Amino acid sequence: MEFHKSVLYQEVLEALNIIPGEVYLDATLGGGGHTSGILEFGGLVLALDVDRDAIEYSSKRFGARQKNGVWVTPTGNLKIYQRNFRDLGLVAENAKVKAFSGIVFDLGVSSFMLETPSRGFSFAKEGLLDMRMDSNLEVKASDLVNALNEGELYELFTKLGQEPYARRLARDIVSHRIKKKIETTTELAEIISKSLGKKFPVGSGVNRATRVFMALRIAVNDELNNLKEALPKASRLLREGGRLVVISFHLTDKPVTPSDEELRNNPRSRSAKMRVAEKINIV
């Protein structure tokens, strides 16, 4: 099992301005890249992830042992929780942490998930259309594709995927599933490809299925609501002068973007955007 390279690794560490002995929260542990950097600079880390594979990988990487539902390193400098980041307040309370000196969110899907066909995230890898980051969730991507009506699919693709051809795709998906239930990633990707053909350009370097798959993933994992719930809690739990770092993959404006070197070494970082906020005391 091999996880992805952490996106904007150096930039995140610089933004956090790590102070040895201070406590930091990695809200999206994954393969532990950002956590590793924080630990190397002497920080203490609470780390969260809903993905059991990520927990298994990172606990082995850092030599953390499970005790009472928490994975802890021998020195106690890292505690890992299998929790959604919307629960960061409960995790802080459990760990008796009153404030963090820095918090990082690396949003989106890991390379490991994309490269593992059975997880059902990638249109390039044939597997059941799943997309659950937390395997305990009940609703899969295939459930949405086969159950939502045309109007609901249109709204989902438009709002969560910013898909310009959402209406056409929703119509053709509904038309296809009348004949056969849509069950696999490649089956859905083929429907999208046939629906758009060559008459409907999607932009250089963008696969035709990208926006639909992103929309389904966000919906299945309720990503936006989780983030809306987590960010205010993160703000409250930052100490004065603490830094909040958020890496996303589909926002606009003027965030920090990957360097040319990182794009060469880690092509999937091309759409990554980083935003940093510092908590100040307003008198």
C-alpha cells in the first residue's frame, strides 16, 4: 500500500510556522505527509481521517499503537483518530487540547483512493461505483446515479461539479439506466463520453468525466456540509496567532499554487490551491 505525495508540502510547513512543543491538528491525515513534516519540526500532532486504509498505513508509518480507539506513538507526539474532521471539537476535548497552534485541511481524494479500483473513485480504473471515503457510509455513488431523477442529477452536477453540460448528461444517464443499471466507474465514464462526443469541448487536459465524478464524490461524502461544520470549530480552537491552512482542488480567487518543480514530481497537484488564515485578537 502506498499513499500519495502530500500536496504543497513545503508551503504548508512554512505557512504553519511550527513551534516545537506546540500542538497541531492534521484534519486529513491520509498518508501522513504533512503530519511527518510537523513532527520533524518538533510539533505535536492530533490527526484525523475517516479512511480505514489511511489509518492503517499511517499508524504503521509512525509506529502508533491502538489504545482505547486512539492510535498513539510511543513518545506520545502523535495521536490518530478515525473521525471525520467535523468532529474535531470532540477530538480536542478527548485529547484535553484547549487550543491548536495550527490546523491543516488537505481536501479532496488521495492518489491511493484513485489508484485502488475497489474504492470506485476513478473513471480510469474499472471498479464498482462506490466513492465512499468512510466505508461505514450507507449511500454509494451508484445509488445516487441510479436513484436521482433527471432534475436532481442536473442540480447535483451543476452545483457540485460546475458541469456546463449537466442537463444533457443527466438526461442521457437516466435514459441509459432504463435499460441497464449503472454499476461501474468505467460504465458511467463511457456514458459521459458518448453523451458529449466531440461536439462539446471540456477544456484542455480535462477528462469529460472529471466534473461528474467530482460532484458524485462530494455528494456521497457530504464534503461541503462537513467543511461548513468544521471550519468554524477550527477557528474557535486556534490560539491567537495560530494558522489555519486549507488546500482545495476546485476553488478560484488567488490562492497559493504548486511550483513548477512540484508539478513535475506530483502531476496531481496541478489543480491544488492553498489558503492561509491567521487568528488575531481584535480589540
